[in-house]
Amino acid sequence: MVSNIDSWCQENLFARCSLLSLLLRLKACGWCGDCAPAAPLYRVELDAEQAWKLASLALADLIPGLTHIIQRVERSTPRCLLDLPGKQSQPFTYHRGAGRLAFVSCRYQGRAGDLLAVAHEFAHAVQLAAARSSPPAVAREVCAFLGEHALLSWLSRNDSSLYAVVECAWHQENAAYLGDDAQGLLDALNDDARCVNYRWNYPPARLVAHAFRDRSAAFLEDLFRWRGRGEFSFSAIIADLSPKEFPRLLPALPTQSDKLSAYRQIGAMVLLDIFACEQLANENILIRYTAVFDQMRQGSVFIAVTPFGNPIGYATWLRSDEGCLSISETSLPDRQEKLRSPFRKPQPEIAAALMAAQGGTMS
């Protein structure tokens, strides 16, 4: 029976001290999220059943060994995805007992955040159908967040426009999971009198799921099947997590130009340098940004942003008198392709040079 923070940690396979250390490191880096508030509300051109099928397709692509279970869940799971008056807004998946598929409820309104919610609940339903035994709550939420990752991974390879929007919605939802929820769990770890709250499960599950995103399909299948508590040690996993490696978005740049635009642009580049290039601490700041200002005046700086204006990287280039092209780029982790792709039509030579440089400098 989970009655306090100690029993919650024990039930979910955490050492209290390891979890406390992780949350303190996360707080020191700044809680994540609150960077693209319009993203979860952005309308997408998919109805509820299309979103359900997309969640199925994406999860089967991530974990092929579960395809037969995923297809059964897609086809036969009882569900209500309609936007009905008075319907509970919080999505949920209800376990109806051994041998029966779960019931899924989601108030789908055709928004980017709703796509993530459907993927989350679909993964819950698959995990319940696949599990050999009952996993703890954090493990269940890890599987659900992996459903969201599966959706993002599939979209990144098959629908870049929709991916750009849904990924921003994913980042914005971190404002709850890795902001308010993380603070609530941190408070509980420092106060034994706090009553157990289900939302404690979300921060560690979000972080662990991100750590698992590149694990093998066989590993993820074992996680969903959950044969017993001895297979996974979440304490060992979170002890190795670095909050600095968790993806985040920077504040959006205004869409309208004004007298402060140049200041905002150089500020965005400084923040990108801070997040992406710790080695720049050894570089002379005056020399570096004097060169950047010169390139801005020459029109040879490009800042790539999300659909909601969040900077994700920038590139600069110079051409010598002999015609040689020197180019460099700075981007947030895993954002190199999103930085390079806007160049392909207007600046094909720059795009080719960026691809050849592979994130370095080419001359």
C-alpha cells in the first residue's frame, strides 16, 4: 500500500536520495517548458480515429515485436475519443481486468496536444495488454511517454511539417511535467507529511522515457511486457541522467521587427552558444561576437526557429577573395537537420556546405 513518499519510492524502484539529487539538478538547470504556449492548441488536419491509427502505426514502428498486440489494441479497444459536452477533459485509460482490453477516453478536439494525448493513452492500452505482471505506476507512465516519443519519431521521418508543431506541443507540456509536477515531487521528498499524489509519477517517467528513447526495440518490448520487478532498476538509470541533456526550447523571437530585433537575435545566438557549446567558455567573447556582428551586417547569418519562433540554431558563412566558402553552425542537441533544411531552396550551396561540414567548419 503506497501511503507516503517512502513507500512510493519503494514501489516505483527509486532510491529516495537519487531521485532528490536528480530533481535538484533539474531545478538548477531551470524547470523545462513554458516556451511555446500556443503549440498544444494548434489545429491539425486529423480526426480522432486517424490520430488513433497514427499512434498505432508509430508504436509498431518503434517496437515491431509488439505489432500483433498493437494491431489488436487499435482494432478492438473500447474507446470514446469524441469531444462531447460535459465529458471529462483529462484523458485516461481504465484497466478492466486480466484478459480484457482497457477502455480509453480522450476528448479529442483536433489539436497538436490531442495527438500527444491519444499516443499516450494508446501506449497505456498496449502496455496493459502486453504486461505479464502489474508494473508500478512510474513504469506505466514511462511506456505511455514512449508512445509520445514513437509518434514524434515517426512524424520526424514522414511528416516534417506536422512534426514541427507536435514537437513544440511536447516541449510545452514539459511546463507541467517538469515544472509544477517536478516541484511538487521535490516538495514531497523534503516533507514526509505530504499525501501521495499521482502526478509524482510524471517527472521521473518523463525523464526515464527520454533516456530510453534510443534503446533497442527488444529492450522496449521487455519494458512493455514487464515480466517482473527485477528487470529494471530506475534508481541506477536516474543516477546517470543529466538534466542538461534533456531537450528544451528557448524563448520565442517576436515575429515583428523593431529597433530591438538585432539585440534579440544576438541574444538568441548567445543562448544557443551557451546551451550547445560549453567549449566556447575558452573563446574570447569580444572576438567571437565582433565577427558575428560583422556577418549580420553582411547578411550571412541565419537563425532557424520552430513554427512558434523558438530559436533552435544558427549558421554563419563567409566567402574569401579566392571564392572559398567558410561556414559554421551552432544548434541545440539533435537540431542540426532542422537548422540545415531551411537553406535547401534559397541557399543550396550553403545547405550543401553545412551537410558536408557535419556541424564543423569547412573551407
